Amino acid sequence: MRTLPALILAALFTVAYIALLYALVTWLWPLFPPWLKLIGFILLAVFAIGSPLLVLARLARRHPETGARLVRLLGGKAPPGVDPTANAPGRPPRDQDSHKP
């Protein structure tokens, strides 16, 4: 029952975000001086590259077994001291997790 309002709100935020980005690129960006364009470009690049990396780092801190499993999938060895079958500290037992690999 709460899913539909959350979905509508997320869609509205997405539309507003896209509209603001469009307005920035279409109308405001040409008015900026070159030095401000350079700073803006660097900040946009840092945020676009940095945000997924921060999410992956947070995932690795919360679920160390996931990182070890990924390393094994890619053909490497798990780091010493990380048991891929163990639960992370403070996490519920694995059988209570909502997803299974």
C-alpha cells in the first residue's frame, strides 16, 4: 500500500532532477565564464565517478563476505581473515537476508 506513493514521489524527484539538469545545460551553462565551466565540469566528473565508488566502499564495509565472493568470482583469492560464509558484525544470520546468491 505504501509502495505506490513512494514510487510516485521517486518519479517526481527524478523528473525534477532531469528538468533541473536540462535547464542548467541549456540556459545557465552558456552564461558561465570559462573558469566556472571548468570548475563545474570537474565537480560533475568527481560526483559522477565518486558516488558509485563510495557506494561500493560502503557495501564492502558492511558486507565483507560479498567482496571476498566477488574476488573469488574474478579468479583471485579471498583476502586473509575474511570468511565468505560468515556474517558481517551486527548483521542478522544469512537465512534472514532477503536475497540469496
